[in-house]
Amino acid sequence: MGIMNQLLTIHLLWAAMVFCQYEDYDFEDEYDEESDRQHPYYFNPNTQAEVPRFPFPVECARECFCPPAFPLSMYCDHRKLKTIPNIPSHVQQLYLQNNDIEAVPAGPFTNATFLREINLSHNKIKFHMIDHGVFAKQTNLVQLHLQHNELEELPSPLPRSLERLLLGFNKISRLSGNALEGLPNITMLDLCNNCLDDSALKGKPFSNMKNLMQLNICNNKLQTMPPDLPSSLMYLSLENNSISYIPENYFNRLPKIIALRMSHNNLQNIPRNTFNLPNLLELNLGHNKLKQVFYIPRSLQHLYIEDNDIETINVTLMCPSIDPMNINQLTYIRVDQNKLTMPISRYAFFCFPHIRTIYYGEQSVNKSTQLRTPVFRRFLTPEEYHEAEDDQETQDHETEEDHEAEGNYFHPYFQ
């Protein structure tokens, strides 16, 4: 019996020891160890590229700064660089803006195969100083910034992965036939402030960009609307060109348009149903030569038709019928610097029950005149009402700049 009791005691002690081991085992420790083996947090958490593991501190070009908080980014901006430094293999975001760089050779990019964003804006880069295919080899590249340079053409070829291409403020006057081919993922293309005219778009360079949502061609030399835009387009910026007319049914193939900006052109007449677009929220046709208004889609919220030659606002043209089940959403109209001698008819408030502000401002009739009420507002909150009463004098002298700022419903480049 003594031996049996000893064996039983040993068994109980062993069982207690095993139980205590499980009680003391910290599952969080194992989870943390597993976490340590994972890749570090990336600057862009949606990255698809597999980046090789690297020790800390990470390798960094001598001319640049690689913050520990963003180990996949290399900052070389505002350093008066004339050449691109060698880029370590792990870098995904490369910032070289605001330098004196004139060329983009392939050498510095030899080891950089995981780049997702390159910013070379505000430099002195010319088209012929970009090595052929230097960007095309970056098969993970999503954003390429080349605005404010001296490019005469689009750099090509470009990688299929590219989604945002910014080329504003250059000297681009032509788009070669294949410049934008093979870019199925482009969603945003900025070509503002270049030298593009109608001949540059004859090859219909945007027609195959099936995912393009935003196209900026403001401040160029266009006289006609760009041809064959893709049906995916949502934001179109054509300000500061010389466009004199919009072909009838032009927007039939662009049903997704949300914002259209065509201020500072030479538009005179708008076909009645030109803007019969189901999703249009902002329409800017200020600083043209329009003589009358046009049909307003029910979705539209902000309308800018300042600085035209409009003498009367025919509300019936804007709103031919009232549908209680599908109310017009217009909330803001800007009509200053026209030739109005009287306010908009009260019928407008039946057609556009959500109107909150009409900015009449100063009108141009013979000599500079002003309607009795430069700004009409309704649906004020109690706080706004008291503020308007206390500051009536300021309200009556609102400046052009105030209303330019109020008009910035979308960013000028829709970004």
C-alpha cells in the first residue's frame, strides 16, 4: 500500500504541474511573436507589392531623409538637387519635387522595383532627357507627378499599373498616338496649363481609357470639345480654353458626370437639353458669352453663370415642369456681372424649392449697376439670421473674392 500511495502522490504532482503550465501559458505571447514575423506597417496599407525585409535603420540616399515612422518613403524634396540619387530597393514613395533636376536616367532606378509613387514636380525635366522605358519598368507604380516641368510630350511608355498621372504646367503640345495606350487603370489625368489644341486630340487619345474618372484640360488652346471621352468620366475641367459651342447630344455618352467646369471660354448658345445629366451636381459656365439660360437637370446643386450677357432669367427654360416626386436640388446660383435689371421670378422657388442663395452682385447694364438685393438668402438658421441682421452692411458689400471662395465646391483640380 505504501508503494501505491507513493505512486499516486507522484501522479497527482505531475498532473498539477501540467495543469499549471497551461494556466501560466500566455497565448498573447505567441500571437505577438507571430506579429513580429509579419511585414512592418506600410505607408500605403493597400500596397500589393511584396517588399523584401530590411533592417533598421533603413538604407537611405545621403542627399535625402528617410523617417523611421515611414520606412518605405524617401524625401529628397527642396534640396537643390540637379540629379536623382540612387534609390534603395525597399523604397515605395519617392519625393523629389522642388529641385533643379533636368534628366531622368535609368541608373538611379536600377534597384528600385517596388515604387508606388514618384513625385518629380517643380523641376526642369525635358522630354528628351527621360530615358526610354524608365517609368515602364516600375510595374507597381500608381502615382506619377510631373507637373511644373518643361515637358513637350508625354513620357512613354508608362506602366499598366498607373492610376494617377499629373502633367499640368508643362509645354505639352501633342499627344502621340500611343502615348496613353496600355493604361487600363488610369482614373485621373491632369493636362491643365499646357499647349494642347484641337489637332493634338484628333487621334482620340482618351477613348480607350475605360476607367478614367477625372480629366483636366484647363488652360490650353482648345476650340472644340474633346472627342470620344470615355463613359466612365465623372469630373471634367475645360476652363480657360476657346471653346465656342457644345455639340448637341455631346454628353449623352457621359451619364456619370458629376462636375463640369467650362468657365472662361467663348460659349454663346447652349442647346436646350445639353446638360440633361442624371448625376450632375456642379456646373460652372461663368465668364462666357451666354445670352440666355438653359435646362437645369434635377440633380444639379450649384450653378455658376456669372459674367455672361444674360438679360433675363427665363425660369421656364430652366425648369419646364414640376415633379413633386422628383424635386430639383438646386441650392446656389451665381449670376453677377450679367445684364439683369430685375431679380429672378418668384416662380423659381416653386421649381427649385431648395434654393438657398442667389448671388446677384453687380450687373453690367450701360454703366455698372447693382440690383437692390445683391445677395438673396433663404432658409437661414436662427444663428445665421441674427448674424445677418448684425452684419447687414458687410453682407451688402460682399466681394468678388468672397464668392470665388464660396464657389470652390470641388477642388479646382477635383483631387
